[in-house]
Amino acid sequence: MLNWRRDPGYEQRMMQRRKEIKQIKSDTEQIWNETEQIKSETEQLKLENAKLRELNAKGKELLSSAALLCSPPDINLIPPNSTVQD
């Protein structure tokens, strides 16, 4: 006959390992979901950045146009004001 004794802590260790495995799977799934969320948010930010670059370019064009339209006229073209009162 074999000298075999049942390990009293075996079942407890197995239950603990099963809990750890379940927790690791849960953590892995949560990390995967967070990664997908970050990818989605990154793509959204890229689109928003592209729109902002486009709006900035249009704004610069408008400012440039406004500066040309609103710049003071050439000083030589303005007749001097008369200082003599009538």
C-alpha cells in the first residue's frame, strides 16, 4: 500500500487560484475595454484637431484680409488739416 495522505490545503489553494484567475480575466477585460475607449477618444481628438487646424487657417486668412482692409491709408494721400479758422 502507498503511503498517501490527502493534502488538507489543496482544495483551499485551488479555490484561491481559481479566484485569482477569475480576477485576472476580469482585469484583462477591463484593460481591453479601457484601451478601446482610449483608441476611440484618440481618434475623436485627431478629428477635432484637424477641424481646429482648418479653422485656425481660415481665421488667419480673415485676419490677414481684415488687416489689409483696415490698415491706415498712406499718409501722403491725406490732405493736411487746415489750422486756420474761418
